[in-house]
Amino acid sequence: MSNKATKPEEKGFFEKVKETIEGLWDSTKETAEELKDKAEDKIEDIKEKVTAKKATVAKRTTTAKTTVAKKADNTATKAKAAAANVKAKADTKAKAITASAKEQTANAKKSAAEVKAKASEKAKAITTKAKAEATGAKKAVAAKTAKAATTVKKKAASAK
């Protein structure tokens, strides 16, 4: 016979919280990376369009350069802002989850302390009651023993 349980071991509260935080963090990192990749692709596309225009329209070269630079800067700025926004949201969510976990942990510790205190009080009360009953029983046994000893002594004295 095996004493091992056949059910899989369930995860505890803190493991679940940890996995939730990791999941949120991973998903936000992936989103930020995707935004960065899209921004880089967009910049490359804009650069390719500009180079094509430069070959066909030589007169507008300086204008196209400034336009492309501005668009690239705007796109890069937007991508940076989006990445910063995603990171800020992820940090905010992580902080909120961490704060919630800390609060729940504190509540659990408080509840455990209360239960422990109640159990300690009950154990003391039971111990006190048991001592009182034991003392009463000892006194009763001592009185009966003394009475029996007196009776035996009287019988022994009368038998002589």
C-alpha cells in the first residue's frame, strides 16, 4: 500500500500570485517588443519610400529629407511614448498586485495570530480546569484514604 496521494499537488496562494505577476510582466514585455518592432518596420518603410522619391524627383531632395526626418522622429517618438506607456501600465499593475498580495498576506498572518491566541487561551483554561479537578480528586482520595486508614487502625486495635 502506498501512502502517496493520487491527486496532483495544488498550488498555493502565493504561487498563483507569483504566476499572475509573471504572466502580466511577460505579456507587457512582449507588447513593448512588438511595438518596437513595428516602429522599426515603419521607419524602414518610410526610409524606403523617401529613397524612391529621391531617385524620381531630384529637385525636392532637401524637402523630402526634412519630411522623412520629421516623420521618422515623430514615429520614433510615438513608439517610445507607447513603449513607455505600456511599461508604466505594467509597473502600475505589478505594484497593485504586489500591494494586494502583501495586504492578503498581512490579513492571513493576523488571522493566524488570532486563532493561535484563542487556541492558547482555550488550552490554558482547560489546563486550569484540569488542575482544579485533579486537586479536588486528590483531596477526595486523600480523605477517603485517611478514613480507610483510621478504620483499619481501629479494627486492628479492636482485634488485639
